[in-house]
Amino acid sequence: MDFHLSESRDKHVAKRFFKKALAFSHVFRPRVITVDKNPAYPIAIQELKKEKQMPEGIQLRQVQYLNNIVEQDHRFIKKCIRPMLGLKSLRPAKKIIAGIEAMRIIKKGQTL
């Protein structure tokens, strides 16, 4: 599981995210990838399969509510960011969110 922060959600960003996420799948290969209904995902996955950067057997499942558990994880970050009146630009947002996530991992007693 991973996240990728960007200003837009187009096929180039989706491809970059899937490459990053699959780079860490050396432990196992996912059978199904569940995403929301963003139209960039099927295009990005099709291109990655053509480029042989994603195995053919992986199924894409676009169902709006099946990834709610993952989406609910963002509530904590939104709760922390709201008092700061949001994040105005992408560079500080990346650093702040990475710091928040690192603190959560340390607090849970997990390893990075």
C-alpha cells in the first residue's frame, strides 16, 4: 500500500503511482487492484501491461466503495491539516504529510 501526492490525477500520475507501488510488491504479486472510478487508471494499467512493466494477470477493479477502508485512512491527515487552513502548495504538502505519516508509524510502534 502506498500513496502518491500530485496536483492532478491523469494517466501519467497513475502510471507513476502504479510503478512505485509495484516496485515494492517483491514479496507478493497482487491479484486484484481496487481503485475508484477515475478514468485514468484503466488507461495507465493498459499502457503498463503493454510496456511489460505490470504482469498480465493483475485485474483492475473499479468500484467506488470497495476501497473505503483505504480512503478512511485519509481522515486522520485531513484532521491534522484542517487547523493549518489547508496546504497551499505541493512541496510543503509532501513534507508535512510524510512527517505526519512517520509520526503515526512511530506512535503505532511499526518500523519504517
